[in-house]
Amino acid sequence: MLIPLVITGLVVGSMLKSESHRISKKKLAGAAVLSGLLNGGQAYLIYLLTPLPTSTFFQTTAAATLRRTSELDFTISSILAGILIVLVIAGIAMLHARSREGAEEEESVDLTAEK
């Protein structure tokens, strides 16, 4: 789950660099899809490299839980999680930037009204 967080950081950083604190829909969708695919690839590799548990002691570990899910389900859920992480965090960042712009506009209107 580290890959979607890194990509989200890049997206939010590019939003902060721009004057309007906005990002194009194409750029956001591309970042979300890239994040999902990379996260799915990482999940697939983790699934393949996780050894099978050999004794009953390890049946309660994360490796045993991982092996009880199917490979396809695990990969698809990882892709969706990677996409949603970017979209949700970028959406929250955009809402926060808009609310700060609105608060700054209210302050400027109040200052001019007092004069």
C-alpha cells in the first residue's frame, strides 16, 4: 500500500504548486489508474512470494489468510484500493483547498466592510 500513497503525494504536491490548486481530470484519472495497476502488480508479487504455511500454528497468520483468498480476488481488490486511495485523498485535498479559498474571500470582504 505504499505505492498509492507515494503517487497521491505527487498528485497533491502538483495541486499545491499550481495557482488555482486544481488538477485536470485526465491527470487525476491517469494517476489513479497508474496507482491501481502498480498496487495490483505489487499485490500479485506478494501473493506469489508468500510461502504456504507448513504447520497448524501458522494458520492464524496473515500469510495463511492471504492464501485463503483467491489470487484474482486479492489482485482485483488491491487494484481497486490503489485507485480509491488516490481519488479519495485528492478529493479531500481539493475540498480543503476550496474551503480555504472561501474563508480567505470572507476575510477580505469583512475587512473591506469595516472601513
